[in-house]
Amino acid sequence: MTTFQIPDGWTAQAYRFALDPSPSQERAIRSHCGAARFAHNHMLALVKAVIDQRSSERSYGVPDNEMTPVLGWSLAALRKKWNTRKNTVAPWWAENSKEAYNSGLDGLARGLNAWSASRSGVRAGAKIGFPRFKPKHRVVNSVRFTTGAIRVNLDRHHVTLPVLGTIHTHESTRKLARRIEAGTARILSATVKYDGQRWYCAFAVIVEGKHGGDRARRSPHPVVGVDVGVKDLLVVAAADGTEIERVPAPKPLTAAQTRLRVLQRKAARQQGRWDQTTESRQDPSKQWVRTQARIAKTHARVANIRRNELHAATTRLARNHAVIVVEDLNVAGMSRRGGAYKQGLNRAIGDAALGRIRTLLGYKTTWNQARLVTADRWFPSIRTCSRCQAITKLALRDRVYHCRNGCPPIDRDTNAAINLARLTLQVTGRT
């Protein structure tokens, strides 16, 4: 796998547009997604077979030079091996673009590389498991194109992809089309993906020059602290104690729980893919398939609401303030809780997508010539009094901070945001 080197003065960006394919085009897209899945599963089976064969030969004392040849795990090696086998295992391969098979092989190569790096200790973080087979009905349909006819049409309501042809879009593509026409953007790849509700096409591009710096609106408070939570998604405050903004958590998953319960109970009474009596797989009923589609659409709507709220809030922050301070939250650790009450808290944490906020601010502050400062994970922003700096123990149910030195009560989230904003004074020297 090779890494594209972004030229100086250019930055990476993505544009996503909702597609409106015709029935024949949708069948072709699903065929490409199935081809990517087939190539991934076939080569994964071959990799596992070679590993098992070499392990058996090693146990019998077979010399290394007489063992089954090693199969390379790089994209080039997997693609070379696939090209020698595709006419036999997939005689229909010419019906789809070669990029579909390359997409599946690239995902397998990345998975094998991540597992190897994690196993050897090169990759930090949680351990990565060995790649798994992708079942037809339990995988997100997606395919990636890197070569061929990939373009945004001049009418700004169509996109062109290899083999799939020209596809209508639900929304205008003018934002990307203007940059391409001006020569300040270049398309690197296009990924078509189904989110359970509709098809999307995401273009990975590199753009030249500034993004939003010229349009940035700076507030009278250049340095702010941002406290994130499940009750209020964002609480923004300045170092002087002024609360600037409070964004309530949208909680879209909580709002959709009633509908999801009804649909999931309905699906449980229908004939699914697993027969509990014989403990074997079976063909599902058409009603079960329709119910599963409705469940998927409900989850897609929840994800879209959450995504819209996060993008709107983080864009507003990056444009209005020069320095933004956030916490380095251990979201995975916060979610490892047991009990009925804590399970509800885990769902609320996942519904808020707390870990996504810092990721969005990371690149949006760069686009708007702002600065993102990440506080240490162990910085006691919530337990520290913003008036006298005394540290007071605080339970999760306590929404108001009561200082042990008798300072006036203050909202716990506002108190934490103020402490975060003051953390940068020694670094930036700004007030």
C-alpha cells in the first residue's frame, strides 16, 4: 500500500453527496459491492489456508525451503494472486469494474497489516483481531473507485463513476464543482456507500489554499473551554467566567427507542435467518426483510441527526474562536459499566458521540486558522473550583458544583469549561 503525498499548500478534504440512482444503476452498485465482498472473502480464505498449511507442515518438521510458499499480505501481492485466480473462481468478474475487486482487496490488506502491527506491538491502542469474513447481510455495502472516469458533471446534479456511468444526485454538487473548475481541487477517489436509508458518494479530494479562514467570525472571547457531556452536548465558556454557549444534547437514539422497540419485537415474531428450533440457518420471510429495512432506516435517521448537530456545533466553534480547549476523554473506558442504570448511561454516552467532537474540531480549526488545545486526561476540570482553585469531590448525579470553601454554587459543566479556558493562559498569554 502506498501513501499519497499531499503537495505543499494543499490539504485533504471530503465532499459527500446523496445519490438518486435508477433501479438498474442501484442493481449495478449492489453488484459492485458484492464483488468487493467476494474478493475480500476469497482471498481471506486463501490467506487462512496458507497459514494453516504452513503451521501443519512446521509441526511435521518440514524444512522451510520445502514448505508451502508464503502469500504476501500487501495489496500488490493480493491483487497479483487474485488476477491469477479470478477467471476460475469468478468467471463473471468482467461485469464489474476492476476497482470493485481492488476495493475488497485493499480492505483485506489494511486489516492484515493492522493485525500484524498490533500483534507485534508497533500499533498503539487496543489489540486488533484477525480479519473476518464479510457476510452478505451483515456488512455495510460500499465500494471505492480510485481510477477511471471519476468526475462531477457540469450540470452540478450528476456524478460519473467507472462502469456505473452518470448518476443523478439529490443535492447540488456546486461546492466541489466550483473548486474543480477553478483548478483548486483535485479528486483522488470516490466511495459509494449505503447507510441503510440511501446511497451516498463521498469524494476524497485535495484542495489548494485556505478553507474557511477568510470567512471566520471571531468573537470577543478568542480563548474558550469546551466541556462535553450527555445532558448538554457542549458547554462553552471563557476564562473570565462568561458562559458563551450551551448546546443541548439532541439524543436522537433515545427519541427513536419507542419505534425501535416496536420494530424489533415485530421482527422477533417473524421468520428470520436463524431457526431457534433446529439451530440452523434458513431463508427469511419477505416481511422480516422489510422490517429489517425499516430498522436500518431508523438507525440511519438517528445517525444523520447526530451528525448534523455535531457538524453545526463544531463549525460554529472553529469559526468564532481562535483557541479552543477540549478534554482528552477516555470514552471507551467511560462505557465499560454494568448494571441497568449504567447500561442506560452507556447508551447515552454512545448517543452523544463524545469522542467524535475532538476529531471534528481537529481539522475544522486548521481550516479556519484556529488552534485546538487538548487538556491532559487527568486534568481535574470538573472537580476544581473556578474561583478559588480548591478541589472538591463530585458525584455523577451532582449537576451543581458546591465548593468546599463556600464559594457561590455554579453549574458543574460551566465550571469545567472555565477551568479548561484558563488552562491555555500560560501557553498563549491571551485572556
